[in-house]
Amino acid sequence: MREKVTAVFDIGKTNKKFFLFDKNYQEVYREYTHLDLVVDEDGHPTENIHSLQNWIKEVFDRILSEDKFHIKAINFSTYGASFVHIDKNGNILTPLYNYTKPLNVNLTEEFFKKYGPKKEFFKATGSSDDGMLNSGLQLYWLKHSKPEVFKKIKHSLHLPQYLSFIFTGIALSEYTSIGCHTALWDYSKKDYHTWVYQEKINEILPPIVSTETSINMNYNGNRIKIGVGIHDSSAALLPYVRSIKKKFILVSTGTWSIALNPFTEELISSSEIEKDCINYMRINGKPVKASRLFLGNEYGLQVKKLSKLFNVSSDYHKTVKFNSDTFFTIIKDFEYCFKWEGFEHQNMPANTNIRYDKFEHAYHQLMIELVLLQVESIITVTGKDKIEKLYIDGGFSDNDVYIKLVSHYLRNMELRTTDSSLGSALGAAIAISDNELNSKFLRKNYSLKKHVPFIVK
């Protein structure tokens, strides 16, 4: 008898993944691929949307034909800030423009003259001044820079919804993709921002449906429930929201460290915008306050330098455990030592100055400085909310020094770490499931661990 499963395509910038989950959300099959980038008409590197589409269809059709699994449902989790523009026949009109592609400065200045001032605009839309990362501005750019292309657009689909469209032929929009710092959504109005209507952009944006929407279809002779897709950060948050009853902050760590407050009741303030706070959106349309730090990237750069300076192997840092004596020695006469490469901060010195003769001491100094930034970020997203639970997942969740320091500096919060490389994929599966999650879900599926602050001398 074939095993009943839910299929998920989890599309990251680097790795493209396919998973099958059983009824208990246990992974029963996975497949990865890496696709070479192409360039757009300006020579900027970007996703090969045609290769991605071909891979998705090939994998899914092959799994169906093998007749080993009974696929009951399929959903899609992808990175955000990316549009696929199609014509009336469903044909792709442009490259999948990369959100790192620079926008014309004159064009953005013209935009904010019409629809600014900037601070008020970013406050309303929960976004920051990030060019094409505010993917709504891509639509403005197309309209005014490539009008002949823009006229042919029947629908502009966020990437998760385009992947769903491949299977259904039905063009839809959903909240998590609209709300991920696109500059399209006015969080106070709970509707598209005024500029979207004034520019008539709304005419090419498909109808909005709930993220939990699914379409029952006959696909190659198989009756399958097809989801509308979900933005990956919102998908990763969903298992926590569904299984935890009390308010919490989730810190998702990796190249970026993103602190998420899904319980915020207030719009982002001007001071929070200055600290690089933005909004994501929950599947029910409610805002999620997020604070971003380029923490993992900075960690990698600085550890590489320290390894070279102390003549240790590039992996040696992974062996370092927290040492309380080292910590108390450093903070006794604490001074900031590291000049950051990936961002600016008011406390950093003009140049890096390592005052230690042992790698372990320099590493503890580095982690103290990085964690102080992390704590600042967590306090920012917490705002005035009374939140006592803190969850950390991703790359830093098994870094002993990082975890001990966070639990020390945020002693008022209960810290737990989780381990799931399946976060966004699992969220996408849950989004189209009718199953309720209970408090045991994270312990069972995410290797939940509780951490107690170390004793202060």
C-alpha cells in the first residue's frame, strides 16, 4: 500500500529542495539540486526561472510515476521579494529579477517625491530603503523604464504563487508574500498602499486569498490538493505559532540573524526603522516585527581572520566551548575590540585591536560583542510587549558560547533552542494541513532544548 504524503518544494537562493512528509510531519524523502545562475538583460546574475520550472516538473512527475508514494497535497516555500511576470497566455515575460539588482537612483527619487516622505512610507509599509528588495518598486520600475513590457503583463506573481500557478493555471496572491517588506502593503489600512492604486499596479496583482487556501485538482490522473505557496520566513515561523500558546520571540540564525516578534500590536516606529526593523506577515495577515543582523556573515569573516592570526585550523572555532573564567576576565575591564566589515555600529572601534595571546580568549571577546548586538536586536523587536519565551534556531543554535551568552544577557527570558533544517518546508506542509499541532510538536520534531543561565559570581 502506498504511503500517503505531502510534497513540498522549498526553494532557496542557493539550494532547491524537494521533500515528502508523512501524516506526522516526518520526512520520508528528500531531493536537492543546485541550478546555475543566468544574467538578465543588464548582465546582473539571477535565478534561471525556466530551469527551476523544468526541475520542479521533472521531479514531481517522476515521483508520481514511481508509484511508491500517494501524494495527497503539494505546497511551495520560497524566498521573497521576487516576481514572475506573465502575459495573457501564461508565458514568462522577463527574467526573474534578482532583489540584489540596483534600482535607478533617479527613478527611486521620483517615486519618493510622489509618495514619500520616506520615513512615513517605510513606517506604513513595514519596509526599509532597500531598492529591489522592496519588490513592489520593481513593478514601478518596469512601468516607467520598460513600458512596452509592462503593457503585456497580465499578472505579476510572487515566486511562491508562480510555482503554484505552474500546477493550477490559477493566478493568486497571498498575505505572507505581499507582506514581506515589498513596499506594497499599508499595515495601518490593511490594504495595498495608496501608490499601488494610483499607479494602477493593483490591476496586475491577482486576487488575495488566505495562505491556507488549496485547490483540489486532477493532475496527471491524480487527485491532489495544491497549495498557493508561502514566503519562507513566514513558513519557518508557522510551526512555532501553531504549537506554542504563550507569546515568544523567535531568532532564526544563519548568514542573517532575524529576530521575529509575531505578537506585535503596533506599527514599526521611526526609531525602529533606523535600527533596520521591517515587517513580515503571518498567514492571517497580522504583522510580524523583524530585526535583521548580518551576524552569521560577520562571524565567518572575523573567525577567518582570528584563525589566521593565531595559526589554527579554519574549523578550530567549532571546538571552543564557553568558559566562565574567560568570560569574567574579559568583562572585568571590557572594551570593544572588533571593527565590523558588514555593517556599522556606534560601539565599534576605528580598527580591530586583538589584545589576547590565545585564540579562545579572542573568540570569547568576538562572541560577547556579537551577542550584545543580538541582544539589542531582540530587545528592539520585543518593544513594549511582555514576552518571556525566546526560541533560537538555525546555525548558532548549537554554538555553545553564543547560547550561554544569550541566556546570560537575557536572564529574564526562558531560552530554548530548536534544531530543524526543515523549518520553512515543514511550515509549508503545515499551512495546507487540517491537523492541529500541540505543545509536544517542537520537542518531537525539532529537538527542543531548554537552557539555564550560568551562575554569576
